Amino acid sequence: MFRSVLSSALIAVLVAGCGKADAPPPRMPPARDPGLRPDELPALVNAELPFRYPAALYARKVQGNVTLKLFIDRDGRVLPDSTRIDEPSGFPALDTAAIKGSQELHFVPAKLHGEAIPISLLFPVYFRHPEARPLPGDTILRSASRGPDGV
């Protein structure tokens, strides 16, 4: 199931749009026992990823990666106040677009012993322009999104 979360996240984001400046960071919800690992990781439900490529950066063919830290509740919802940028792209507009889009993500929740549990995880968002040169490491992304059988 984790592969489906990552595979869906590896899809290049090619839609135009723009977000607003980041608000002051809210507090994280209380953490569960860090040694506790779910039997089933959350699975992304969205048919299409909700991330909107900022129009000005798309026009300039700017690309980047943003890694978000998401808190997914036991209903599979991302708690917007808990979303953080773990690794910024170097372009604030891409970072903002990633945070804004994360508010529309929906998951089948993680489970422990068959019971839904909240969980924090890292979620990569890749902004790629179809006419730009690949970024270093993009060959790894292509092979990871194909899966073990190369598809």
C-alpha cells in the first residue's frame, strides 16, 4: 500500500495555478508512541493529485521537489494545521502550492490490528515541466513509478 502512496505522489504536477504566502506555522498534534508501527500504511484515495503548478513558475519552466510532513487522522483526512514543509524546494511558490494542495488529499487510514489510527508521514510532491530538462535524480523517480515489473 505504501507503494501506491508514493507512486501516486511521483506523478509530475503540470497544472497551472498559484497559492498565497504561508501563514505562521501552527502547532503539531500530539504524537503517538514513536515505536508504534501500523500494520497497514495509509493509501491515497485521490484519483488526481490536487497540486497546482504556480503559473509564473510554469511559464519559466522552473521545477522543484517539496517534501511535506502530513498528519493523517483516523478518518484518512489530512489535518491542514499540522502540515509542514520537511524539505523546501527553494521556490516559496512551489512550497505554498504543495501545502495548499495537501489540504485536498484523502487517504484510507493507517491501521493497527485492524483499527484505524492517526499517523504522520513524509509525502513528496514533484513539480515537473514537460518541456524542461530532467532534474538530477529524475531517472530514479521514473523507475520507482514504474514498479518492480518495469510498468
